[in-house]
Amino acid sequence: MTPSTALYINGLSVNFGGFAALTNLTLEIPYGQTRAIIGANGAGKTTLMDVITGKTRPTLGEVFLDKSIDLTGLDEAAIARQGIGRKFQKPSVFEALSVSQNVELAVRKGQGFAAMLMSRLTTTQRQRIEEVLVTIGLAEERGRLSGTLSHGQKQWLEIGMLLAAEPRVLLLDEPVAGMSDEETERTVGLIKRLAAPERAIVVVEHDMDFVSRVADLVTVLHEGQLLGEGSMDSVRQDPRVIQVYLGRG
Amino acid sequence: MPNLTSFTQRGRPYAFSLLFLAIAAYLPLAHLVIAPGSAFHLSLFLINLIGQIVCFAMLALALDFVWGLLGILSLGHGVFFGIGGYVMGFYLLNAAYGDTQVLPDFMLFMGWDKFPAALGIFAHLPVAVLLAIVMAVAVAAVFGYATFRSRINGVYFSIITQALTYALMLLLFNNDLGLGGNNGLTGFTSVAGLPLAQASTQVWLACASCLVFAAAYLLLRSIADSSLGKAMVGVRDDEPRLRFLGYRTDRIKLVAWCLSAALAAVAGMLYVPQVGIINPSIVSPLLSVEIAVWVAIGGRGTLIGAVLGAVLVTSLKFWLSASMPSVWPFILAGTTLLITVGLKNGLWSAGSLLPGKRGGGA
């Protein structure tokens, strides 16, 4: 099976007032794949996420979803509605709302004012929320205010919110940062369950063990440029990677 | 589906509006039917006071809708209150001129010999009401569009709103504007054909304030309890998160902001015929800050708390600023400090800590 391309990034450069955060980066991420992006601090990982999700405009280059939708001209909300979900580094949930209300907001994305005011959830939407709550393991906590959840639970809830929106591309920025071993273990399971033929997952992470367990393919960035690409094992043995990244590490 | 919490399952807070319907029903009885001397009789002075306080409560409601639920603190809601008030003033000038055929004093001082045609637009009450709302929403929309699109948030937003109200005050102080300068507009004689000097007119105005308040509360409460209200809370708690979920948060803010402005304008319209005057002090930064103080004291994000705060503080102010005017500012400052430091989110949240009671989030 040759999977089709989910994200196509071509000749991407981002300059912040003379500082080149990304230089001529070309990447292709197919549907069905879980891709890890690794690199030292300042390698451009977060900038890449910012460009894909519309937070930062590229200086040069293009980003396509599905090979046809140009993302560089769209704003954050429009890109999200195209099916790109992003998990932030620090857990970002709506603390004054309950767990299920958080997921409900994700399910209702794109609704107009009238629908937000009037319409009740459809049976399909309710089932979707329920499925998501089960998948992220928070079904028992649905009525709790999300502000009272533990750090790990908040991370899962945020992933659940993205999942509820049925994303084609899921971007996860350091999903296991600050997690206990047990929480990391559960997150590995969760990410493996999120993988689907119609979805691409991109993980930015420092934890090498974690990366080797979830990623199909690893992309190494260094100072805004592509350094190497391959399986975790081959990347680990690449002398350049060892020198600039793992060697420091 | 097992107990999936729906946004609309609450109910009890709606009963709060019944209180204002009851007051609206009681006021005519209390003055026009029940004889003076009875314990249930209310003097015209008190009824007028209640009417004014309800207008302030509506103003607090409008502010809490954007501050408590949406997280944007306006320190310039007096602008919208003032727009409503001045437009009502224009209408009342028309009505007074129609009654007496005498030009208002400030026009005579300026050497005008006939009623200006520009103010004639406001000669009919329904037109004036509509224009006031349109003007308030237009100002709010232009200001909101510019600030929300450029993502001006937090304290920067508050400072700009404060500047806005100050600028409007300076503008209105200007005699050449033809709106009475620092004396403002006064000399009103009748509203909707009813003489203002007549007791029953004052009673009906207070009544109308209560009824409009009840309707406004129901409207805002139903929005707060809908999914749109939850999205507003989402903007307050983590706007980028909501934006990256696919919501146009700037639009949510703009719509709520304009609605709040319209409500403040309506409050201003009800306020002016009851006090009989409108002058630039209504758009002084002081009043706008005071509105925020009411909401902070009462408790943000619950709507009820804001109303409670406004009623409490304005009642105290009417009482204490008359009986011990020099002490009042210290009492207000002291109370504000005590409550904001000691209760975190105002009086209503303190009530909601009691078992069985519910308050807002946060």
C-alpha cells in the first residue's frame, strides 16, 4: 500500500528579523504514519508546528494539506477546521468547564452562532463525545471540572478534544513532558490507538524512548535544517545525528 | 446516554428574574394603591431610587457578561450608558419643546433661535430607542473589530476603553458641540406623552426598568447557559486553545461585546428620564471604574453576583454619601479591598460555597 500524502512541506523558510528559524525545509508526511520530529532546542521544531497551524507565516515556501489545500494563506481557525489538530506543550484545557463540556466544544467547532445558542447535541455527537471519553480513559471523570484534573489527565483531555474534532493531521508538541512513567506508559498506548489509515500524527518530543516506541519514522532537525530521516535505529546510528544531537544529549 | 452533562440543564438561576417581575408588580401598588402611613407604602423618592438602582444593575449585568464570562474587562462601559442617556436626552428635549414651545436654556445661551433639525430626528420615542441601540452597537463594533482583530487583550484593552470614555467626556464638555457642554441636557417635561412631574409616570418608569431588567437577565442567562456561553468561557480560560480548535474567537468576542454595549445603552435610556438630567459626568472614567467595582464586589461570571454588587454598592452610596459624604470613599475603598482580598471572587461566590448552593465557575 502506498499511503497518500497528508502534509507536504516544500522549501519552507522562516526568518525572525534576520534569525533563520527554518531554512529550505522539505518534508512529506503520509496518512497512516506516526512521525516524530526531534532536534535540540532551537532546531525549529515548534516553529514548524507554528507554520503548519497558521500561527507563524513562512518567509518562503509552501505547506499543503492533502496535496491540494494551501495552508499558508489561512488563519488558525480555518486551518483547524481543515482537520489539523494541535496539542500545545503546556496542557491547555478550559479549566472552568467540565471534562465532557471541553470535549463538547471540540465537537461543535465550526457551528454558527444560532446553532451554538439553540441546538442540542445530536445522537451522533453524543456518541462521539462518549467514544472520546472512553478512548482517553476519562469517562469516569466526565462531570469533573477540568481544572481539578491531574497534569497527565489534562494532557489526555486535550488530546481527546483534538480527537473529537476528527483530525486528519494531529500535531503533538511534547505530549509526555512532565509525566510520570506510568502516565507516559498510558500515553504511548493512547497515541498508538490514535493512529489510523486516514490520519497522520506528528510528535515533537525529547524523550528518545518514547519516540522509539510510537514513531514509524523520525525526522531530525538541526538549526532549522533537515539533518536526517529514517527509523529510530538508523537515525541513532547516523554519525551526523550523533554528533549534533544525540552526542550532546 | 448516561448523565452526559448538557449545557442547558440548570434552571434555578432563571428564577432570579422573577424577583424583578415581583418588584415591578409591587411598585405601582406600593405608591398608587397602598395609602401613605402603611408599612407597605413606598414614597416616590424611594421608588425613583429603586428605578435608578435597577438601571445600574443592568449596567453591571452588561459588564459581567463580557468581563465575567468572556474575560475582557471594559473600563469604558460608561460610553455606551452615556450614548443611551444622551439619545434619550435628545428625545426628551424634543418632547419638552413640543410641550412648551420654549427652547432649552443652553440653546438660548448659544444664540439659537430655532430647535436644531439634527436633534429633530429623535422626536419619536421608538425611533430614538432604535437609534440609541444602533449608535451604541456601531461604536462598539468599530472599536471591538479593531481591537479583537489585532488581538489586544487584558490590561491593554482595559486602558484603551478607559481612554475612550475619557475622550468622549472631553468631547461632550465642549459647548460648541451643541449638547449643553458641562451642564448637559435638562428641563425635561414629559416622556411618551406622560408628564414627568406626575407621580404615576415616575412609578411606571421604575416599573419599566424592572421589566426590561428581567428580560435582559433572561436573555444573557440563556446565552450563558448555551454552548455559546461555554465557548465564551473558553475564550476567557484559554483563547488560543479555542482558536486552534477551529473557533473564530474574535467573532465570538465581537458579538458578545456589541450585545453588552446595546444593553448598557438601554440602561442609560431608562436612567435619564428618572434622574431628569444627563451631563458629561456620566461618561467620566470614574463611573466606568465604579461599574467594575460593583461587579468585583458582587462576584464575576455569575451575572447574579454583578447585580448583587451593583444594588448593594449603589444603595450604600445613596445612603452614606448623603449622611456622611466625607467617609463614603473610604468605606467603598475598604469594602472593595476586603472583599477582593478575602473572598477571591466576590460576595456571590462566598454564598455558593455553602452546601447545596451553586455559583459560577472559576
